[in-house]
Amino acid sequence: MFGKEKIVKTLNVEGMSCMHCVKKVETALKEVKGVKSVKVDLENKTAEVTLKEDVDTEVLKKAVEDAGYEVKE
């Protein structure tokens, strides 16, 4: 990985209220091709997504919305 920049995108996720919600969002994002890791913060309502390759934010947003949550700009 030497010489490659890490791509990290942060999404603002609305509608999470418990750790079950966090797990659902994490799972949905981890299933997106190109995602390396996901860290969801319930208190701050954010999902920090580390990517192996550039993934369009709209693809990540759709994964979260398909899981039943909303992404705010």
C-alpha cells in the first residue's frame, strides 16, 4: 500500500437510534464493492468509510438508504 493515498468518506446518517441500527448501516456499507472498512458513530450520526478504490458517494448513499436510513448532505 506504499505510495497510495487512503480514501475516506464520511456520511451523515439520520434515523439510527441503537446499536442494531449501527450494525445494519455497517453491514450495508461493507457489502459495497471497494469498501475496505466502516466505522459508524451513533452519537455523531456518522459513518466513516475507508475505501480500497474510489467509490461514488451516491453508491454509498444508496446502500444506506436501502438499509432504511437517510443520508444528509
